[in-house]
Amino acid sequence: MPSYNLSIMGLELSFKTDAEPERINFAKDLVEQRYNMLKAGGKTLGKEKLLAFVALGLADDILVSNQRLDELQARLGELLTKIDE
């Protein structure tokens, strides 16, 4: 399993994962983009709070994506049932 050493917003992280390097870099870029958007909002918040808001925003994105996937799978199931009839 490959190991990674990343610096994200000045925080040094070391971890191992089976994820491909491109995916790790994309995830890092996404977190940094969200962080910079919130930081540019003008409010003076600590890094911990900004990172918590980033985590909440990304978690919400995942929840919405999972809901849409469930809806698509249900619709696909309905269509397959109609085809089989």
C-alpha cells in the first residue's frame, strides 16, 4: 500500500491508502479550494473552524450524491422491471 506525505494548509499529513496518486491530488486540491473559498469570505475564523466547515460541506456533497445515486438506482430498477414484463 503506497504511503503519502502531504502538506494541506500548513498541516503535515502522512498516511497509507490504496487510492491512486491522481485521486489523492484531486482530493487535496478540492479541500484546498473549499478552504480558500471560505477564507476569502472575509470572516476571521481559525484554521480549525474553517477545516470543520470544509468537512461539513464535503460531507453534505457526499450525502446529496448518495441520495441522487439511490434515486437513479430505484428508477433503473423500475425501468428494468417494465422491460421484463
